[in-house]
Amino acid sequence: MSDLHIRHADLTDIDAVLRFWRAAAEGTSISDDHDGVGRLVARDPEALLLAERDGVLVGTVIAGFDGWRCSAYRLAVAPDCRRQGIATALMEAAEQRFAALGGRRVDAMVLEANEPAHRTWDTAGYRREDHWRRWVKPLRG
């Protein structure tokens, strides 16, 4: 993985990240737009981690920490680059960030129907908690 470079996203990366998610990520979010990603990067400039190989975006993860809980979102790897250790490298970088911030546990948002993602998270040492359910309410229509 010596040719893999992981860095923090900045505001100039937003459009490329949105294009990447349309091609590589499962599902969509109400925040998957320029304003949503821009607010994330402006509020926490170290949260959105990008993996690049030869200057090409090949993976992402959002490593959010609110002072209480560590949350991982949008772990995505380019389809033609999967099974090359990119997700592992991204999560190692996210976990290092969380540890440096004093985090104690990571929660990962994983789509129920995304079986390949379940295997990825399981391999990384994460365990599913079936006694929790996510409840959501969009704040705008």
C-alpha cells in the first residue's frame, strides 16, 4: 500500500467526492450534496478522509467525532480497487484519529442489504448490534 496516500478532504474536493460516491458508495443520504459535504469539511476539516493512488480518488471514509461518540460513515472504495487493503487503510487512519481525540468506541453506519460491506466490517473487527435500530427524521423536505 506504499502507493496509497490518505489525506483530509478540503473544500476543493467536494465535487470529486460527490461524483465518487455516486460511482462507489451504496445508498444515498440527504446530505449528499455540495452544501452538506461543505458543512462537514468546514465544521471538522479532518473528518473526511480520502485515499488516493497516483492522484486518483480510490476511497473515502467520514470519521466523525462529536466529543462523545466516534462515527464512521461513507466507507467506500472504487469498484475496480476493492480487495486491495484500501478500506483497511482508511479505517486504520480513522481509528488513529478517534484514539487521538480520546474516542472509546466506533459506530459504523452500514446498509442492511450491503452484504459485502458486512464482511468488510466484520473482518475489521466490528460487530453488529441487533438490539439497536436507527431512527431518523429529515429536517427538510
